[in-house]
Amino acid sequence: MNTAQNTEDKREKIQALSLAKECYSMKLDLLTNATVIDDAIRFVSSHNPILVAMKMNLMNQTIMKTKMG
């Protein structure tokens, strides 16, 4: 956006604004794509040590209840 604001050359300004528009469009597509969002949530959840520990704890509790019951 700085290039678009700082240049006097109309062609350069149009190219800079076109590139900015394309970037915003791609960003919007990524943010509204449910598959991408689900994959990101799954990735973060599987790589967050606290969440992994909580999942393991829940699994262990379930196994213990199954063995006892």
C-alpha cells in the first residue's frame, strides 16, 4: 500500500493496488475455507503440549473406567 500512496506513476499505482487486492482476496479465501480452518485447528491441537497432555489424561481416565466397570 505504501507504493500505491507514494508513487506519482499511475501505472505503478494501479499495479500496487491490484497486488494488494489480490492479497486481500487470497487472505479472505483462506479465512473462509472451512477445510483450511479445520486443518489448522487440528494441527495446533495436536502440537500443543498442554492439549496433548489433556487428551492423554482423558484417554487414561476412560481406560481406567472401562477396566473397573
